Amino acid sequence: MATNRSRRLRKKLCVDEFQELGFEINLTYRESAGNSERDAFLEAFLDTLEALGLGYVGGEDYGFVCLARRGSVDEAQRQQAQDWLAGRGELAEYSVSPLMDVWYPQNPINVTA
């Protein structure tokens, strides 16, 4: 693919200055957590993400968090989500990835993004 792209095409492809960032999460629940407890956790988690202006795509144990509108998650939002997960008793463990490209995860993050 050509690297000399017009601004309109770069925006459409979400590359270069239009790169969008998000992060992955992995959740492991305590063995004693039942279905109703998991459902309540996910409901609270989604409400928290919505309050931060974030969206979630995935299931109950793995997913991707991105901005609910066009744009990038910033490090402060990622940290707030991670801090919220740290205070939850339903989880045995969790992991939050560093910020990464939403559309092209294999691409490095632009410094200007």
C-alpha cells in the first residue's frame, strides 16, 4: 500500500495523525463468583466505562476498551479503568495492556497520537 496518502485517506484509514488508541483487558474471576455476581460486575464495569466516555467490545473475561466516539483513549482514562478493576473483589486477577492502535494492533503508537 502506498505511504504517500492524502489527508482524507489517512483519516478514513485511521493512520498517522488519525491513529486511534485503546487497550485490552483480561479478567479472571474468583472461583466462588457465580453468574449473578459476574453479571453485576460487568454491569458496574460497563457503567464505569461509560462514565469515562469509553466503550467496551468483548466478553466477560476478555475485551478491548476504546473511546465511545472517534478518537483515542488517553493514559489517564486507562489508569482510571485499571484503578477501578484493582478495587473489585470479584476478580482473582486482571491485566490491562498498554495503549495500542485500535485498528492496527501490530503498528507502533505514533508519538503525536
